[in-house]
Amino acid sequence: MMRKKRVLVVGGTGYLGQHVLQGFSEIQATTPCDLALTHHSNPPPPALLTAFPHLLSFHVDLKTGQGFQAISQTFGPPDVVINCAALSVPRACEMDPAAAMSVNVPSSLVNWLLSLEESNSLLIHLSTDQVYEGAKSFYKEDDETVPVNVYGKSKVAAEQFISEKCSNFAILRSSIIFGPQTVSPVPKSLPIQWIDGVLSKGNTSEFFHDEFRCPVYVKDVVAAILALSKRWISDGKQTKLLLNVGGPDRVSRLQMAETVVDIRGYNPSLIKSVSASTVDRGVKSPADISMDITKLVQTLAVTPTSFRDGVRLTLSTEVKS
């Protein structure tokens, strides 16, 4: 009898990590697999372990690689590894570039995978739209990467490291990921919920009209990860992929807020349009890192949700929960 494939989610207690675990648990009938996650700062919360009772969890330090050996011994060599772990707050990266590099460049993870004798794994690594300079609209994957901050630089370094070392990988350059809260709520501020929270109190808030992204609904990111994983599990063909993973709409922070106002029926006068140049965030931010997602759609047959529909789905989930 063939053994179940092993899927390891690095950073599995975080926002995307939990949604990825949910996605894999939903395809167990057609693609049965054993699931494990790594965590660092905090152990998996009880709600997460209750939701996924067969999940194995391992404490791993990405800086030193401590903890990977226990995965080899208890879980075995993984077939698919999804790396969701990152120091992803640009300001925090700016303040501690060494920490940003040591966490965001997955050298200990990759070296561990290379050390496994029977291993033939696919590494799916989450990168960012902040690898782009932000000087034009709709960047393509083969455009030059000229990041303007430490976070973007650490992610470019990670992409280069993986491309040089790994024989099978998929690098996903993600935009802002938004969507419903996770099984075990994450403490970090979620973009749509944050906008909704501020406006629901009747507080006037400022939003940038001159910074553009292609925010992506979380379940579309998961769909891309599942499509890559299923393909690898079924045919195991060598994979070296770089994909922009964004939504279909180029929107500013102001337009994001306007969408929430429109769907919720808030007073439009609550939102004030300001230029990004008026606020010092302690870190340089690219002006327009909207992405062309043609390659994503063609390669994986994933059709990302429109921004408006994604916001509607997010807010309707929040009401229910």
C-alpha cells in the first residue's frame, strides 16, 4: 500500500499557515496526506489542534535550524513543504536587518531538506510584491527586482538562495493577503477587519490615495498552493516556478476603504484621502507594486476573486462568527 504524502507547513500557526492547513484538510478525500506544522514564538493554540486532530506540531528555530531533526525522526521526509514563516512587518525588518535576513532567507530549512537522503520534496515559498521597485503598474515576474526596503531585500535574497539551491520549488510573490479570520484567531491586524473596525466606531481615518497593490483573497492563495501540491504529488515532474500571486484589481488604500464603506453602508465622509508622502512610517514603501497575474491564471488555472467580492466574503464571515 502506498504511504500517504507528507505535507509540512512552516509557520503553520500564522494567518496564511492556518488557512493552508484548512485547505489540505478539505481535500483529504481526494488527496489524502499527513499534515505537520512548525511554530516558533507560541505553541499551537488548543483551537487549532482541536480543528485538526491528526496534526503533528514541531518547535523549530529558523535562524539556527534547531528542531528540524525531530521532524525527520517523528514525521519523516516531507513531500511538500510550504514556507509561510517570515518577519513580514517592513518597519520591524528596517529596525533589525540581521533578523530579517536570518528569518526570511530560509537557509536552515533548505539545508535540512538537502540533507535528507530519501527526500524528493517540493518547496513552496511565500515571497512578496515588495521585491518590486514600485515605479510602474502591473509588474511581470521577469521584471527587475529593485526593492526599496529591507523587507523586500530579504525576500529577494531568499528567492535567489532557493533558486540556486533547490531542484524543485515554487516561489509565490504575494500581495496583501486578506480574508476571514483563522480557526484560532491570530493576534495580528487583518487589513479589511482593521478598516471595518475603525469605520464602525464612526472615527474619521486617513487612507493613502497614491500607493497601489493587488490585494489577494486568502482562499485564492491557498488554491494556488493546493494546485501546485496536487500536481507535484500526482506527477512529480521537476518544478522551478516563479509566480505573481495577486488579485485581479489594482487598488489604493483609499479604494480599499471606499469598498468597505460601500458594502457596510458607512458614511463616506469618514474617509480622508491623503498622500503616502505625508506620513513617516519609519520605512520606505513602494508606490505602485500592482502585479500582472496572467502567468498564475494560465499555469494553475486559478481565477482570483475580485477585490470587492473578497471584501464581501470577508465581512459576511465576520458577521457570522
